[in-house]
Amino acid sequence: MELTIAIEDMGKRSLLFGGADRNLRLIRSALEVRITARESSVILIGPAESVRRAARTINALQEHLRENDSIITEDVSRALVDASKPEDQPGPLAVEVFASNVSISPKTPGQAEYMEAILASDLVFCLGPAGTGKTYLAVALGVSLLKRQKIKRIVLVRPAVEAGEKLGYLPGDMQAKVNPYLRPLFDAMNDMMTFDQINRFVKNDVIEVIPLAFMRGRTLSNSVIILDEAQNTTVSQMLMFLTRLGHGSKMIVTGDDSQIDLATGQKSGVIDAVKRLKGIDQIGIVRLGELDIVRHPLVQGIVEAYGNGQG
């Protein structure tokens, strides 16, 4: 199918296309269509449904430019999410958290797939680069289920391996040693509940934030259990973690398999697990990419510049 879209405002043509046609390249990558930029139009070529979605995305961006003088990567991602829904589908999936008047929803098609996988499956693996919302969305869904009393506890877990450092060499007691590793999980919660709520839930063990090693020997029921930075688990650690899953629980495993800090020769547990468990019912595997990055627009450019994370 071939479709030509007229450019409404030639004065904003460069904003619509983005620097070096960046916005068009994002649409082309997401929908796998050919896009040819003309002076006063855009030509779309590809499968009919993909072309229709690309056209809806471009028209949404043109509508955005009627009232704005810029387009950022998040605007393109949001337009792609909306364009990927059937036209009669209601608004995007959103979850309520404890913070007043706050709901959290996916901003990209990949994030929507991820959230749907968590709701549909008891075990979900999500791999992708920094800034794609892997941890944030997992925490948001856990907090939402807790608020609705569908679960009794959220357990946030991280392996204590970062850039080659080991806990034994760090100053302070065990709590002081692990706090730097667990801080990002608390950061995700700050948008979802008050500081006092977090403290109360932690004090009452409704929310646990612990190093992976502390999971050994436990079985967790009626919980959401989130393993963050899972690329830094070994195969044996991953097996130990996965077998903690109890009745009425959901387990979410997130990681960036381009940023592995394990010692040379050690195999990443999350890469091994995804290969072993692929195709098993009730296990979701989602991969997010550069288009799903929703941090500052520069983050996407940085990830692209570094490729697969190799310096």
C-alpha cells in the first residue's frame, strides 16, 4: 500500500521530521514502513495496516504542532502507542497508585505490551536498555495491586553486584552496604506514595527491599516479587530466585543484557533463563528497545551512540 500525507504547515516541516529526519526514522523503525520525505508531503509504503498506523502517527504529530513548537521523542512514542490501537479501543491501560490523582500508563507500544504481559502472566521477563521503564512500570503495577488488596506484599530484589564492586569491601554495616544498590527501587516508589506511606509499609514488611542473597530459603505467596538488574545474576542465583514463587504471586524479572557486571566467564542468569523458559505457558518475555526510552530525550541518543553498551 502507498499513501501520501500532506504537510499542513511548511514552516514546521523541520520540526515534524526532526533533526536528520529523526522522527520519521523512529516511525519507520517501529512500524516497518518505507517513508520518503518530499518538499510538501510524506510518502508511506508498506503493508496496509502499518501504513495506516504510520499515517495516524504523522497526523497526530501535525495536530500536536498546531499548538506547540517542538516535538520530543516521547511525543513520537505516545503518537505511536495511540496509532497502534484499534480506533474504537478505549484509552491506554492505566493503573492507580496511592498518590492522589496519579495514574501510570504506558507511553510506548512496547511498554503497553509489557504491562499487559504482567497482568496476564505469573512470571514475566523484561529486557531492554536504560530508561525504558522496566523497573518503574513493574513497581507501579505492584503498588496498584497492593492498593486494590489483590496482594499482601511487594518484594523488591537486586543482586549486589555493580561494576565489579563487592559488598565486603564497602564501609558500614549490612544496611549501609546494600542501600546504594536498593536506592533505585525506592526512587521508583516516590512517585506512587508518600514518604510516610513507604516508611510505614517497610516497617510492617508490606514492602521489602532486599539483596538477592536474602531470598534463599523463602517461598513468597500473595506477593509481587520484582528482581531488578537481573543481568547481574548467575545461573544458580536465577534458579534460586525463580523457585521462590508461591501461590497467588506474580514475579517480574527486569534487566539490561547489554550491561553485565559479572566476573569474566560467568554466564548471566537472565539470559540463560529466557532461553530455557521461552515458550512455556504463563511466562511472558518482553524486549523493549530504543524507541521505548522515556527519560530525557538525550538518553535515547546516548543509548544509540553506545550501540550494544560496548565502549
